[in-house]
Amino acid sequence: MFQLNLDKNREQAERLATLVSIELERGEDSAKVLADVQSMLENTL
């Protein structure tokens, strides 16, 4: 069970990193990207 949760969290972290990378490559402001990440994380708790 613990390993399943760990794998799921790792997958979600990889997806989030990909989204951040894409937004930064598109020229989005880093403060906006960080705020978006913070909002996403708060909404998952």
C-alpha cells in the first residue's frame, strides 16, 4: 500500500514538473507559475 502511494505521488510530481517546464518555456512569468503550483497543491490537500 505504501509503495502504491509513493508511486502515485512520484507520478503526480513528474506531471507537475512537466507542466511547470512547459509554462516556463512558453515565457510565463516564474512568479505566476509558482503561484499556479501553490494553488494546485493547496487544492489537492
